[in-house]
Amino acid sequence: MIGTSQRGMARVLISGVLLASPLVGTTGAVADGALTYRVNVLTFNLCGGNNKANTCGEDLTPERRRTWAPQVSSLIRNRDVDVAAFTEMCYAQVDLLRQQLPDYDFVWYGLGRSASCPQIWGDMTDQTVAPNGRTAGIALAFKNPVVGAPLRRRLVIDNPDADPAASVHRRGVLCARSVIGMEYGVGCVTHISALETPQQVTRDIGEWAGDAPVILGGDFNRKPEHPELTPVYGPSLGTGKYTEVDAGPAGHEQRGGAVTTRGGRKIDYIFATQSDYRNAGAEVINPTPELSDHRPLVGSFIGTLEGMYTQASAHTFTQVVSEAFSVTPK
């Protein structure tokens, strides 16, 4: 867990590395008070192993699968994505994306053994099974190196209002630490059903992340107005501490946003701790050809770094800090 003192130490380390770096010159205007920066984010339910309803069968033809990794990697590159969250992902898809994005750091949490994942993707890669034998799960991709051990936690059934006859699937939450934008923060992904509450997810993340800035993407299987999202949304929209990337402009936020599924529902979200970020707009992408029964949700947050920094610092910050943290064991 990163506590208050640890986060402060991380900021001191960042500042020390920044000021000591030979890449940072003495030229450039000095910004008094605060420096703002942009964080670009993505979440995408891939439906990589299809499902019982066969809603992704037409998206998993050989022709479309060949376009999958180039399309997704191009979206990440073109949007300069800092953190990407993936749900319903086959391990084979991690390997395919790694080939396209060798400079990104990927973190994987295998939740199940799906026979369909190797069957569907085995003609494109022989890396279809993770070291722990799992073939399906959730994953994160970071533009900067991941620092330390990730959080991989199974979720438990904790929703007393859920249908007791509902199918039980393995669910979990995955988080990792990295330099996100211009701060040492936490990126997370989750995929929950009606049996698990969003509050369980945010509680587990909070216990692990401490007061570090958090970005959380995933499939929550609930529309924005659902009462179980109230403990997630922050002040003015709920009782929690998160803003949502597609909630609208400051002063006019609302629990809504563009639909993210082929069926016309908004159930995919990218949340961020409201004390650290403000949302700066989002868009739902319609890939051609379609790649899933969900659509990628992309957007941006604006963060604020307190202190005095030169404009030259802003340009070299990510490179310098990433190099400094890359020596830390994962």
C-alpha cells in the first residue's frame, strides 16, 4: 500500500530525479503553483472467447481476428493512451498486443480456463495459456513501466439483492503502480456481475492504493443510474470519491454517457479519484469491422502537479522518471 508518507516520498524522488537530470535545462518558463497534465485512458470488453449467447461469433472470424491487434494497438497509439483496461480477454490477445506494443507494460490476471480461447486464437499465436494455466481474464497496459507487485484479488459474492440463481463466474480486480501522466499512481481494471457490488471493488482498491491517484476501468454490468454505483460516483453525483470520464463538463456532470454495447447500454466505465483528476471528455469508438459486442471507451482526465516546474520539465518528465523507476523489481 502507498500511504501518505510513501506518496510524498515518491513525489520527492520524482522531483529529485527531474531536477538532477541532464535532460532538463535552465530555459523555459517557470510555472508557479500548479502544473496541469493530461492522462489518456481506454477500457474495452473484448469478448475474446465468445460467450454462451454467441453474441461475438461474427466478430471472431479469421478475417476480423487478423485486424484485431493492429486496430486496438493503433487506437492506443493514436490516442497516446497512458492506461488501458481490458476485460473478457484471452491470454492469447495479451501476446498479440505485446507484439504490436513492445514499449507498453502489460499486467495480466488469469481468472478462468476457457477452452474457446486457445481454439479461437491458437492459429495466430502459440502463447495461449498463461504460466498458471489460465487462458481468460483481465489485463492492463501501461505506457510507462510498472513498479512493484500488482494487486490481484478475487471478488466474493456480496450483493444481497442479486438473483440467487444467477450463474457464478470467477471475478476479480487487478491493479498496478506506474507513472501515470506526471504522477506516481495506480491503474486498475475489474469486471463484475450482479453478484458482486462495485463498492467491494473500490474498497479493495482503496485498501491497497492508499491515497495514491487511481484510475479504474472495466465492465460494471450496471447502467449509470443504478443505485449500486452511487457509492462510486463522487460528490454531486454520489457518495463515493470517483469521477467518470464520460460524466460531462465541470459543473454539468451527470450519470450518463454514450452507450458502450451493441445492445445499447452504457455499462463500461473509466473512473478516477476525483480529488486527483477532473474528466476532460470521452468518446465511444465504433471499430470497422466490429471486434466485440462492446465498444472501446476512450477519454482523458486532467491532473494537477503542485509545485514549481519548468516547461522543459514537462516535456522530459515521463522519460526521466520511467528510466528511474524501471530498475525497481516488479
